[in-house]
Amino acid sequence: MRSRTSRRSAVVAAALALATLSACGAGSAGEPGGGTIKIGELYSLSGSLASLGVPLDQGFSLAIDEVNTAGGINGKKLELVRADYKSDTTQAVPKFRELVGKGVVAIGGPESAVISSTLEPLATATKVPMVAGSGTSPTTPFAFSVYPTTGYFDLMAQYVKAQGKEPMCAFVVPGASQQIQEKSAFPVFQQNGVPVRSVIPHEQAATDLTPQMSIVRSDGCKSVYEGSTGASVLASAQAMANLGMNDSVLVTVGSNANSEVVKALGANAKYVYFALPKAAVATQLPASDPQRAQLMHFYDSFVAKYQSPPPPSSVIGYIIGTQIIAGLQAGNTTGETLQKWLDTATLPTILGTYARTPQQHNGAASAGYFVMGRFDPATSTFVLGGASAQ
């Protein structure tokens, strides 16, 4: 297996090979003969990560449709250019290269923090801004992200504390994923008075996490944070059921609450609480919620286009699209001018306000835009708030 260092070296080499594209005007929305502005999309639309990539694509597409329906930007329609890296890490660089070669002004995606960090040098070398749907804060000039690093981690900790489910243990996948959790999630838990007592590793492909859950029980943890993908959430919930841990809860990010996962949870859904974007459950918000009217526009538009409620990840895709579009509407129709605009933009969204600086390429302030909820298989809806499983 190639090391992360060697993979990065390969990406840098590929980026340098592509640098001539940027010198020749790659990333410009004003190419001769073009009646459209091309925006790229790099997600897993097939394979193991499709449950994340497809909803991101749906939200991204909705944002573009809204602008095109209103007449486009300065008379030009937006053209979405899709690239599917098929959940295959080796395909991410070639697919990024493919999008650059087609003259996109910016790229939305990917959904994976590990993949996006690998692609950062390529975005800088080609001068094509990349706005990822991952919970990181990139440090390179042309890499940005939108998945909030605040708000939902605070909410998880506050929920655990309010339900008396302390202390907390955490399940992580060793390597880059664990490093991201230790940097982004664990400090927020600590700040909210819910420090992680034990960090318990497991392999990404593990289907039986009963041995790891036994450690949770022996360490006296009443809650578990699962920082990996939906398949790991399923295995963690099953392990709780295997051990009869009916007084315990599992908390995780809203992107894991896709249709594939919540249906597969079955009776084990009672253990799992997701930090959900309010926009994805807007119809269930009380009328007194001051954000409800704003969020219903997205919710209703999504249902009209797809005839189904929006999955949580679709909210992230929509935010990526609207942020790129806002930059284009401000007159930034090349990759370089769009990058400069994104570098310091303050953008109100349906996930809170994003205030970026050259040192902070996420910049989300999303407190109050998430709500804890569990899936109810009997009604096929999310139950917001509520007590732990008994």
C-alpha cells in the first residue's frame, strides 16, 4: 500500500504537469464560443461513497437550476460538468484533471476530507478553486470547504450532557480520518465539558464491532461518538444491541443519516442520534423557530425537483453550489478572481454565516442550524430531540 506521503508526491507531480493549463486560461468562464459558465463537480456518484456523493450532487444541481431558471448570470446559463471518481481514491486526480481540461471555473467536492486534502496541491497548481463538502479548514490558497466545523459537534456534546450520557468514548478509523477527528471534533467535545475518555480504533471495513463496544462498556462510557461512515454506524449500533446497552447512545454526523443507512438500522435506530441540518427536517421544526421560513424554501424546492425530502448531505451540496454561484454573480468569472473573492467572503446561508479569511478557508458559524434526531422506522421520519433508547 502506498503511503500518504507518496500519494501526495504523485498528486504534486500531476499538479505541476497541469500547471500549463492554468497559464493558458484554464478555469475561465469566458472562453471563446462559450454560451455557458462551466462549474465542475467531483463526487462519488457510484461505489461505497455514493450514499454521500449522490445527495451532494442533488443539492448542487438544485442550486444551479435555481439560477438558470432565473435567467443565469449576465445572460449566461450555468453548465454543471460532473465527474464521478467512483469511490476509488486512485481516480480522484484523473477526474480532477478531466474537469480542468473541460474549462470549469471551479469544482465542488469531493465529499471526503482525506481525498480533498490530497487534491489541494492540484487545485492550487491549476488555479481552479475547489470547494469541498468535508469538515476541515484547508490551508492552501485554492482549497475551501463548507461542512461546518462548529455547531454540530457542540450540539452532540450538549445532547450527551443533557441526557446524562457521560462519559463519552469515540470510535475512529486509524490514519488520516483519526487525525481529522482529533483536530476537529474532540476539542469541541472538551470545550463543552464532555471530554473523550477513550479513543477506540476500528478498521473502516469492520462489520462486527462488538469487541470494541465491550471496551466502551468496561470503560464506563454511556455514549459513543462514531466519526466514520454510515457502514460503521450500522456496525456500532448492532454491537450495542448485541451487548444489550439499552441505556447508551451513539452520536454521529448528519451526513450518515442517508436513506441507505437509516433503513438498514431497523430496530437499532433507537440507539443512534444524528446531528441533522435543520434545512433537511424543516417541516418538523416548530412554527416558533425563527429559521423555519427561510429553510422551507430549500426544502420545498428540493421536494419539487426530486419528489422526496432532502437527505442531510444535500444541504451541504446546495451550500457548495450557492457559494460558488455567489462569487460568479459578484463578477468573479475566472478561477483566480473567484479564489480571491472566496478568500475573504462573508456569506449567509441555510447553514449559518460563513466568514472566511486567508487563514480560515471554512469559516462556518453554524450554531443553531442543527438539531439532534433519531430515525423512526415505523413512520420513516426523524424524531427530533428526545430521550435515549430504553
